[in-house]
Amino acid sequence: MGIINVLSKHMAELIAAGEVVERPASVIKELVENAIDAGASSVTVEIKNGGITFMRVSDNGCGILRDDIAKAFLPHATSKINCADDLDGIVTLGFRGEALSSISSVSRLEILTKNKADDIGSRYKIEGGTPGELEETGCPVGTVIFVRDLFYNIPARMKFLKKDVSEGNAVSGVVDKIAVSHPEIAFTYIKDDKVVLKTSGDGKLLPAVYSVYGKDFANGLIPVNYERDGICMSGFISKPANARANRNMQIFFINGRYVKSKTASAAVEEASKGMVMAGKFLSCIINIQLSHEAVDVNVHPSKVEVRFVNERPIFETVYHGVKSSLVQADAQKEITFHETVFNNDPVQVKAAEKPNQDGIRFHEEAAISDIDDEPVVYMPSKTMGFAIPQSANVSFQNVVSPPKEIKPFFEKEPEKQEAEFIGELFKTYILAEKPSGEMLLIDKHAAHERIIYETLKKDKKQVFSQVLLFPVTVTMEKNDYDSALLNLDVFKAAGFELEDFGDGVLIVRSVPQILEKESIEDIVAEMAGYFSDHNTLARSQKEDWIFNNTACRAAIKAGDKTSDLELIKILRTVEEDESIRYCPHGRPVCIVLKKKEIEKFFGRG
């Protein structure tokens, strides 16, 4: 007896559905894309319970002819492809003919639709792939699709769905991206009977971005518009000062279709080098228009990944477009700044300008040489023991445990004699001499970082937080937002009090005292992004990372101007506390050189 079975039609449809329908967000994506392809100028999306129990997508598109309705729910049924040659020039968002069939096989689906060629509308129901009766009903031209009880007939798939709030945020992320990719369509998004998004559909991108991502994000954008070799790019990039700690707000569209493009992302990062701090990334909303024959969208079932015939022209177009906008914005900023410095005296402003070889007018550095740019030193909290100067943010890596076989840098002495502070080298290393004839070379950032890290871990049950006089709002990409909500207790344990403001926005009400001079918005966004990318970590691991992150941001940085008093306090702590031997990343805090070793370097040994 053979062991190979031919699957039934129903089983084959359920398996095929798994490639298209992963969660409610997948359903909304497919249905909204169909509405756009139908020529809709207005689309309404409504969900309840994260979309698990109820979804509705309504549009004023062309509708479906009565004779085609039942056929539309058959596998591989599509109005967009007739022959193999059509695959080379796909211009629609949906085209595979799998969406309606797949969705209806794992839910209870109902459709109301009317084509202008029909005298009356139609109602059609299909549950778990089993079709019902086709009935006449009154409805306007367009289509309304109800999807209820997703995965009701596949309990194994149902148990992998997340909480309602997480599934709802995933749907919100899909609606956000489609709304900004098609500003010419008026979108309304209703979640649990509340309207959370409404766009005008006036065809202008910035108002759509404003509606989706909020005022603060929209106000921090620079327009981009560039064409090269028949490839056009348009949209917005963030100002360098508004760069974020991750790439989650880099949004790309190819011919109006949301995609993930490493090529475009790399071009943005390369164009912003020298203008954006290390470890930071520009946000962007960029639509790239090119010949449909030059891109293959038939790569992945979700159609999020695409393949270019030639990636180089894409990279160059995005690179030069972003670079041009950044340079132009920087030049404008310089002119505005100097007009302020010179009290708007046009003679002095003109004298300070100097055209470069590209014809863009920049200003002499001498014009601002008298401006004090020394970092500010302040005393934030008695709990840390010494002052902490603040400067640029840095990127982080996971905590690395030091090798156990390495011996401690200091051998315990009966008197524990204090080392004599000598000075500082390269504004980075503390120099000290021990009475026993040894030289200590201490990395001030690594040592200070470990000191703060140990303090935070020790006092985590009584974290010293400070309430912000003016709470900070943080707008996030929906996946990061969801991760932040799921980890509010972890944030609180580290001294961050966050409050859900709804629809991708968090309010920060208090932070650890040692971060009072840092960019709160940037810190919270980075932490949320990390939790989103590492959602399988245990709570203890998340807390450890957040302490590490906080310590690294608050610690004195290499190159900071640091007082002798601060350096001496670091030195004394390193001497007295045996746990201060490695920074949280695993780098050594101190190097010890004996007098005899130094003498050998000079031929005295």
C-alpha cells in the first residue's frame, strides 16, 4: 500500500491560505489592495478585537459584476492576468488570484457589491470555503467585505495569534503604510468603534503623513524629489537632528507598493554619512517610480519583497536624491543661522558667505569661532556619586560576559593603598601611579559605564526616577509601539514611566535621574525597537539590556572634558570595587603596567 496521499481540495486550499493569510493584518492588506485596484477614491477599514472576530473593508470602487462574484472566490481567479506575458508588466497591487479564496477558506466571509452595469447589488456568503447562496440586495456601487471569526476552523492557527492589542497594532501598521502610499485616496480607519485615522485624499503626501504619524514627525521632514535615468523618487526624509536609533521608520514604496528594500535603505545611509551620528538612521517615506518591467513583484506571497533587474540605478537615484536634499537643507540652515548671528545685516551675511565648487553658499568657520561649544557638566543625582557630563548618544551591543580565566587587574593589598592621580590622556584614559610601582591606565567611559550599571542593578527595586516637568510624546512605528506596550513593566523597573496615548504614541512621564540631559524620545524609541527585534528574550534579559543601555548613555564619553575631581572619583571606585573590571559589553576597564615592564621599553631592564 502506498504512503503518498493526494490532498483533498479543501486541505489544499487551507495550506495555500497559510501562505497568504498569517494574521488579521494580512487580510486587511489584501482587501485594501483590491479596493485600490478597483479604482476606489474612498476606503474604510474597521476592525474589532484586533480583527480576529470582525473585519470590514468598504470602498467606492467599480464593484464586481454579478456573474463574476462566485468565480472571484475560486483559487487562482483574477481579472489582472491572462497570459504569461502579463507577469512582466504587473501594474496592480493584487494579481495572484489567491486573496479572496484563501481568506474565505479560513473565515466566515460576506460580500456586498454592485457594479454600475448591474441594476441591483448582490450579497454572497462563503464559510470555511463552502459557498452559500447568491442573493440580490440594495447597495451603492462599490464593495463591502465582512470577515468574521478568522481561523475558526483551524484551531492550530488560532492559538498562534497574539493578544487583541498586538493584532490590532499590526493592522494599524498596514493601514498606515497604505494610507501614505496613496494620498489620493481618503482612508478612514475604525478600531473598536473609534475612528483612529482619517486622511483627506487630496493627493498631497505631507497631510497624509501628518494624519498617520503626527505633527512632530511631519514637522521634522525634508522633501526629496529627484529623477535619474528614467527612475523618479519623491517623498520625505527626516532632518539629521531627528535621526532615530533604528531603521523602523524607513518606509519605501515601489510604484505605490510598500516593500522592504535593502538597496534603498543602504543608499539612504550612504547619502547621510557625515551628517548623521554613528548608530543613527534617517527616517524616510520614499516612493520610487520605475518601469514595471524593471522590477519583479512576484517573489514572495506577501509581495513585500521585490527583485530589481538592475539594483545599481535604484541605489544611485536614491543616494543622489537624498544627498541633494540634505545638502540643500544644510545650506539653508547655515544661512538662517548666520542671519541670526549678524542681526540680519545683509552686508555682514554676504561677507560671511563663501561659494563652494558646486555653487552652494556656505559660511566661513571663523564666523562662529567665538561660540562656546564645550559640553555641559552638571550634578544629576547623589546616587551616582559624581557628576556626569552628557554628549552624543552611542550604539549598543548585547552584554558580553568577561572570560573567567582572566585574572583581576588588581591584587588585593593588606593596606589597600590609594593610587596617585597623574592626569588624563587623550581625554579618554585616566593615568595613575600605585605605591607598589605600577601604572594604571583606566578607560573613563568603560569604568563609569560599569559603575552606573552596577548601581542600577543594585537599586532596581527602588529606582531613582524624576518626573518630567513637560511629558515627552514619542511617535513610533506600530510594531515598536506594540512591543513598548507589552514591556511597560520592564520600562518601569528601569525608571521609565510610560503611558499609552493611543495609535502609535506613548507619553513619557518620568525617567531615571541620570538621563535628565539625554534625548528621551530617542532613548524610548531605541529601547522599543530593541524589544521588537528581540521579543523572545526573558524579562531578566530585557532588564539587563535596558540597564546596560541606560548606563552607556549616561556615562562620561571618550573625548568629553572631565574635571580632575570626577576622574579621581572614578579612579577610587575602580580601586575599591572589584566588580568594576569590565564594562557591560565585556571590554576591560583598566590596564596595569609594572614599573619593570615600562623600563624594558626604554632599555633599562
